[in-house]
Amino acid sequence: MASRSIGILDTTLRDAHQCLWATRMTTAHMLPIAGKLDRCGFAGVELMGMVHFDAAVRFLKDDPFERIRLMRRAMPDTPLQGFVRSRCLRSFNPLPDDINALFVERMIANGIRRINGFDGLHDWSNILCSLRVAKRHGAYVTVWLIYTLASGYTDAYYARKAKEILGEFDADAIVIEDPSGLITPDRVRTLVPAIRRAIGDTTLEFHTHCLTGLGPLATLEAAKAGADVLVTSIAPLANGNAPPATQTIVRNLRSMGFACDIDLPLVEEIGQHFSRVAAREGKPLGVPAEYDLFHYRHQTAGGVLSNLESQLRDVGAGHRLAEVLEECARVREDLGWPIIVTPFAQFVGAQATMNVLQGERYRVVPDEVKKYALGYFGRLPFPVVPDVLDRIVANGSRYIAPEPPPLEPAVPALRARYPNLSDDELVLRFLFPDEQVDAMLARQPKAHEFSLEHPLVELVREAGRLRVARVHVSQAGMRLDLSARPG
């Protein structure tokens, strides 16, 4: 009997650098290896989530729609995947369906062929509009079931949620998504079969992370239990906060008797490229994590954890990370066990940070936390602790109404404000301040320039090209003087 084939979905360009590099991979880092990625045999390559739009425009001055177009041209044979997150897009506030629909349309128009939709509350009414738009435009549509540990999140709960979404929408695949790397091999052995029974022949994908060191084992166990597609990242952008390494997973799958049509020599070349990029840019590489029981208490996802660490350092509170993570666990329990995924991971992290830095719990309440407690984001899985709800309502902004206001269409006013812009630019100007979009567009001619050479080598070469008379570089322990010869 022929061995069962397992597909591999690559997330090096999306999840891996979100977890390890705080989403700072540029289009220029990606383009040199796009052709090789296209020939590896992946079922798809994840490219863009909303956080990638945000980082591209605000920090990298890198047009995210141009990234999609360039990568699509460089990768004609492998589907690129993008994400829609509930009704929120970039902000944490729900937005009208028409702007969400336009965003999905523009991703597909520019080259995205797979759309994943997820809602952190598993309130499917929040994503049905976007999913239907994606399907209408020919995309392959997947839906996340987001794994977490808390009372009520049983195998039966996830099977029921899978049946619910398939009853309302003809999804191409259901994904068991474990953003915090919590799932164990033992739980995989019961959860995967339960969801398989609920979804029948619908494709089942499995995506976990390595924060507890169990990600590779859980991933292999998912294949044994019936998953069709596994999500991995190419080492060295794997392990640590990121998903398991493609190279190791594929080798182990083959040793276990599965067929896996991935070109590992090409994958290794791509890994070598990103090792050089990391060295050139001073970026960290993923390393296997040791088992850490504390992680099961705070349950913070990889991408959120890297950003939280960075933000605490920025305000001089990096030494209080463990304290904030401990408070994250308490806040999550207070809020009725929301799943620690965007945007609720950020809500919990922000409230925990305020509680720690202010020295008093819920003295300061972010607007999003109050809106969450009042149901602005959808049906809560479990109620907020009553006395905490009272403090949130009392200390949160008085401008937040007890009931969410109706959402008026956004696109007509947007077109009236910017009558001569492309739809791509309309979306970006809706999502970001004009000055940020202007700065991004001004840099675009240079946005895709990147060299793996050491900056000193580039400096010397450029000095020679421009016929500079003298170059002087001084750094701790090093001094370089170069002068042009007379004549």
C-alpha cells in the first residue's frame, strides 16, 4: 500500500519572522530566494498578515501590496497566503464589512491565492463576510480553530466549532492553530481525531509553535493522527518562538513512512540565505526551547512575546517581563479566558503591563479592554469576573458606550476623500495616517535594495565608485583610514 502523503505549508516569510524578528523581514530580504521557495514543493507559502502590513508601512517603508505583487511574479507556481483577522484589520476596533471586503479583494487582486480567516472568539459572524468575498474571487479559504488551555476548551468544543463554520461556509480547509505552542502530543492524539470526525473529508491542517520545546513532537503526532498538511518554517527561522523546522519535520516524516514531496537541498539553500541575512542585519536565529512549565500559565503567543519584550525594553522595564507575564495569567482569568491570539493577546498584555507599571490592578484600563468586556468584539466565550467588570467599566473611558454603535459603510466616504487614488492606496490610507503612507511611497524606489556584504565593504566600494578622496571610520577597538593615491 502506498504511504500517505503529507503536505507542508511554509510560514518562514510570515509567522517565523513575526515570532523571531518582531516582523521586520523586508521584501528585499525575501526576493533573492523567492524562486527557490517556488520550487520546494510547498502546498503554499504564508506571506502577509495584518501585522505585516503594519510593520511594512510604519517601520520598513515597504509597500505591502508591492511585496505581494513582486513575490507573486517571482513565485508563479506556489500559492501565497494572506490573512483576515475578524473585522479589525490593522486596528483593534471592528470595522464595516465593506472595508474588510475591499481589503480582501485587493490582496487577491495583487496575487494572494489562499486566504485564512480567524476570529479570536470563534464568533464566525465576524469573518463570514470576508470569507465569502475571498471565495467569490477564487481564493482557497482556510479557517483557524485556535487552540488554548482553559476550562471549556475541550475536544468537543473544537469539534462543535468546526461543524458550525462548515455549516455556514464551504471552507477548503480547517486549521488547528496553536499560536502559543501549548498543545502536547497527548492532546493531539485526541483533538485531531475529534476534529477529523467533525469535518469529514475537508482538509485538516496543523500549525503549532516551539515555545515549550514540544512543537516538533506535536507536529509529527498530528500527521500520525490524521492531519493532511503541516505548517513549518525553514531553519534557522524556526524553533524558539517560531514553528518547527521544515528540514527536521520532513526528514522525520519520511523516516516514519510518510511521503513528503519537499526538495530539502533547496530548503537548505534558503536557510543559508536567511542565516546570512540575520548576520548582516543583527537578527536572532531560532534555537530549540527548553520545556518551561511557566509558559502554560501565561500562554503568550510567540509573536506577541517578542513584541512585548521589545516594548518593555523601550520603556526601561525589560527586567519586569516575568512579572508582566505572571500578571497576564491573572488578567486572562479575570476576562473570562479569552484565547491568547491577536487581538486579545495584545489586550491581555496591555492590561497586564498597566497593572504592573501602575502598581494597582485596573487603575488604568485600555479602551480595547473595556470594549472587549462590553462585547464590542463579539460573543464572549465565558463571562468577565463581575467585580473586575465593575472596575473596568468604572475606570475605562467614559466615552465608550455600554452598547456597540452600528458600523456605517466606510468605502463611499473614503472614495470621496481620495477620488483619484488606486484601490490599493485607498486601503493603505484608510489603515494608516497620510504622512506614513507618503513616507513609504517616497522611499519605494530604494525599498528593495539589499546587500549581504558587510557595510564596510559596501562603504569602500561606494567610495571608490564616487572617487572619494578619503574615508575614515573609527569604532571601539578599530580604526580605518583610506586615502586616494595622488593622480
